[in-house]
Amino acid sequence: MASPGLLYFSGQPIVSGSSHCGISGIVASAKFFTATSWADAERTLRERQVRWVVVWDDPLYEFPLLNSSRGILGLPDVSDDAKDDADSTVAQMLISDQ
């Protein structure tokens, strides 16, 4: 995961990304990435005082960031068959906007 390196080199707090961040940060991150409205996503950012969001998706897998976030929340995976559902999430908006 990138979080430990980002924390070390930036000296800034990291909300989530690995087990080192605690379950509340991991759940907040999952809720942020699965949000389907910017209002919901921004609420999470404000509550956690987030200034930057760093995203990366492994092209070898189908919706890895979104599906790992959905898994944390106990939601089913999204596949190419339901691509429209994925495209409406913050995770996919950020990945496609890189």
C-alpha cells in the first residue's frame, strides 16, 4: 500500500489505506470511494480533515479500488456487466479523471 510511504515522506496524517490506519479510517475510506454523490464524499473529507486523495487502480483487475471498498462495507462486487453502477461512484470518477 502507498499509505506508509506517503505518511513517511510527506509527514502528513494519512486517513486510510492500510491496517496501520485503524478500522475507522478504513471504513471511512470505503464509504468515500463507494459514495455516489459528491456531497456524501465531501462530508467524509470534511469530517476526517482530508486535504488530498491519492488513488491508483491496478489495470489487471476489474474495479480493484471500488470492489475492495465495497468488500469492506459488505457489499457485492461490481463487474463489467454493471459498469454503469461503478461509473457513478467517486472511486471510478477519480480513477477515470487521473
